[in-house]
Amino acid sequence: MPDEPRLFPERPAQPVDPIPDRVREAAHDPSGHRARLRRRLLNGSDDALADHEVIEALLMTVIPRMDVKPLARMLLQRFGSLPGVFNADPRALQAVPGIKEAAAAALRIAGVAARRLARAQVQEMPVLSSWQALIDYLTIDMAHLNHERVRVLYLNTQNRLLLDQIVSDGTLDESAIYTREIIAKALAIGAAALILVHNHPSGSTQPSRADIQITHKIMEAARLLGVTVHDHVIIGREGHTSLKAKGLI
């Protein structure tokens, strides 16, 4: 009699890795360094890990069977600081021996997450009453750039952020600011005020004569159309400078 079809046909056995991940990792890390690093990260404060260990902990997630401490130190040396690593161009990251696409993506997402968290804090309350949160956000985003970036923060009548717009990404030491476009955008979105921001790739936050002149030009154009310019902030690796706080506007 012919065989009847089985209700539950047998399936080929799937290969099973007999070695658990934790055992496999221990074999490549007999000192237990990775496990200790994770425990310090999970149980300690924000300062429990040194900068190179923060990078190392990220790299551990995508480079499972390799001592990544020398790689983390190399990245810090190449890009100068932890923010420098997290803000680095992915192509520059992948130019470092040992950093492939997955590792570059892990480092990149850390920078993206930091910027989004900082921006969320700025958006939660009026900008002028949460000034330090604003400076923290701008520093994360701009302090370590190697080119000049100009952005305008457009505010509503309650000084809450309506729009954070990058208006120019320039060369090493200059960037175009178009007064007409800045004011036109303010009118188009119904902004009541704005804050000008740019960075100095040199690291110094000392305002130049051109910085002061363009600020006065934009302030005059904005005043005629009922828009207030609260400040012009310069961001650098050495800190920040408010033209208003210095009495320059």
C-alpha cells in the first residue's frame, strides 16, 4: 500500500552551534576584560568609563572577537576627542585600519543619538530660559567640525523653537550668510525672533569684525519687519561666545 502523506513531515535538522556566545567570547577574552567593562558601564555613573573605553564598548558590539582597545585609542588620537570620533565623517572613520562599515555605523549612531537627545531638551521649553541646554546642543553638533557652519534658530512668540535651520556649510574659515533669505524664512514660518549661530573651526570663539557687521545688518533688516534677533552665538572647541553678553549687539 502506498505511503500516506504525513501530517507532520520531518524537516531537516538545523545545525546547532554547541558553543554559547558567552563561552565563545570568553575563549577570545580569557582575562574577562569585556565582561568587566560591561559591568562598569551598567552599574557605574556616566563617568565610570574613560573616553577610550566608551568607544571600546561600542566597538565590542560589532567586533566580537578582537581586542578593540588599541583601535579605540587610535580613533581618539586620530580625531582628537570623543565628540570628534562621534562626529567624524563615516568615510574618514572607515579610512582607519580595522574600522569597517558596521563599526563606522555604530560610532555614527552614537553621535546621532547624542544630538537628538540634546535637541529634544531644547525643544521642551523656551530657549531663553534653557540657555545651557541650547549651548550643550550646539556644542555637540558644531564644536568639532573642521568647516564653518551657520545655523539660524527661529523662535515663536513664547521663544520656543520653531525651526533649527542650517543655512550654510562653508569652507574652513568662511561661510555665506544671506540676510534676505534668513528674514524671508522668518516671515514664511511666522517666527517672532531668531538666534544666529556659527562655529569657528580654529577653536577660538573670539568674534571677528565681519561677525559683528553681519549681525548688525541682519538685526536692522529684521527690526524693520518686526522680527527680533536675540543673539549671535559663536561655538568653538574652547567654549562659546555670546555677542549679546559681550555687549557687541
